[in-house]
Amino acid sequence: MNIESLLNKIKIFNELVIDSGFKRDVTDYRQSIGQSQNQNLVFMKGLSDNIKTNLINFENNSLENELNGVLRDNEPFTSQNTLEELNEIDEDKEIDGPQYFQKFNTILNKLQKSITANETELNTVKTTFDSYVSEQIDYEADEEQAVMSLVFKDLKSTGSLKEFSKVLHRWNRTLLIYHTLLKQESPKDISLVEIQNGSIDVIFNIDFDVAIDLAELIKTGLKVYGAYLLYKSKTAKEIISSYMGNKKLIESEKEREKLMLDNIKDSIKQQALEKHKEYLKLDAPPSKTGAIKKADEIAKVITDHIVKGNEVKLLTPPEPTEEGEQDLSTELRAETSIVRERWKKLDGKEQKLLLDKYTIKEEDEKEEK
């Protein structure tokens, strides 16, 4: 496995489980319910709800998949069906305080031991491989590259070699086009580092400046996409119900929905063009030729990727410029998590609408050529 990818997976565990205070909270919860005055249903169910919220967040961040890529001696703590076990005791209408305590305490004990075992193994792996990655990397050199990965989760893209080769070709072309949109010099061939299994994780090297701007571009797309999903899953229903059947207002809402749907791709295209304009001011500006067409093709590929539930990771992000600020890699993951949570709330018809609109089809690519 690529070292940067491996260390990134450990970083995600530390951020979500250790730095967030989740591991500490689980320990505190066990101690709290050990006191007889806290062994009442209201208090214990409140703690259970907190744990369930975190477990859902771990699921939205694909933590189990990340841990499966690193752990060898232990199973990921997320694979223990803790969420299902908590739901089972929470939904039991006949359970009393002592019975709830016994089951809840057993669940917490098992969860705590599993998290500790995961942390111990991951720390050992991190100590071993940290020395192979320089802590201070000079990214200012022209030849410096960043490590990124494309994570494919949708079966259609990865279900056959023929389809997967098309997707990789599409991304190879997009990355080269985006380079020409920002840089004057010709791009080097995209250097493939590794392809990992599980959800297929394609790791590659790319010009550092291009990588940073590409990550920002994708973050923008995810933000706009997340806003549309929030609108569709909650806001639109509440607004339309308040119109009380007023046809004009309902039609205006349909128009807003259409504009928001179109804006997913349009916002990516617009930002790509804005980045292009910024680079035109440099001493070695990129060519202006075909900029709009290039930006449109880039936007199509990125939108296709994120709407299908796939991810893009920046494995070697620059250090944040301000104290307490998240690095770009963490911001990308956070936006992806929000999108994944909101996507689940759409019904099948609405999900199909998104996929039909933004999935790149063979006839679309033939027309472009």
C-alpha cells in the first residue's frame, strides 16, 4: 500500500475517534453508568443517542473501509454492529433500568476494548512508516508533485475492466486538461502510484499547484451539491407545503429546483474559469484557447464522479495557514460526509434524476470528439 495513503487512513481514525473525544466519551460513559444514580433510562438513552450519532458520522466518512485498509491483527471497531445493538435496546418498550444497564454496559465495554485495540495497532503502524515521509516538504519547487487518490464506490464504474478503463481514461484526460487550463508548460503524464482494492482507490502523482486547485474545485462542487441535496430532502418539501396549493408559487419553486440542479455542474465550471483567469496574470500564463470548452469538460467529469458517491482525496495537503484551521484534505472529507448523509434522505426517484442528468454517457463523449 502507498505510504501516504496508509498514513491518511490512520489520520482519519485519529481525527474522528481520538481527537474528537469519542474514545474518551465512551470511557466516561462506562464510568458514569457505573454509579447507581445514573442507571435510569432517560440518562442512559441520552448517552446511547450520542454514540449512535457518532457511529453514523463514522459511516458517512467511510471509516470502516479506511480501517480495513490498514488493520491486520484486529477487526475495525465499526464492524461490531454497535449501532444495531443500541437501536435494539432503545426500541425495547418493556426493558427496565437494570436490564438496560446490563446490556448497555456490555456494549460499551466491547466498544471500548475494540477502539483501544485499533488505536494500539494503528499507532504501531504509524510509528513504523512516519520515518519514510518527510515532515517538512518544500512544495515550492517547480517539479514538486502532490499525491491524490480517486476513490470509486459505484459498481457501474468498477464492475468491468472495460467500464473502469473508460473512467480512468476520462479522468486522465480531465487532469491533463485542467493542467493546461492553469499552466503554460505541457503537463507530464499522470504518474500512477497504486490501485488499492476494497472500494477501488486509484493513487497518482500530479503537479502540486494543480492538485491544490483541483481539490478546491471539488470542494466547491460538493458544497453546491450538498446544498441541493438539503433543499430536496427537507427545505423544498416544507416550502411547497406552505404554499397551500398555490400553482404560481409551486411553479416558481420547480424553477428554483431546476436552477439549483444545474448549478452543481455550473459552479464547478465557473470556478475552473476563475482559476484560469488568475493564472493568466502570472509570468508564464496558460493558453486562452478553448478555455470555456475545457472548463465544461472538467465540470462534467467531476460532477459525474461526485454524484455517483465517489470521492477525491488529497493525500499530501499543505499545512493550514492559520492555527486551528482544517487542512484541505479534512475539508474535502467533511464535505463528502455531508453529501453522503443527505443523499440517503432522497427517495429512489430523486436519486435516479440526479444520476440520469449527470452520468456521462457514451453518446455524450462521442459528440464531444
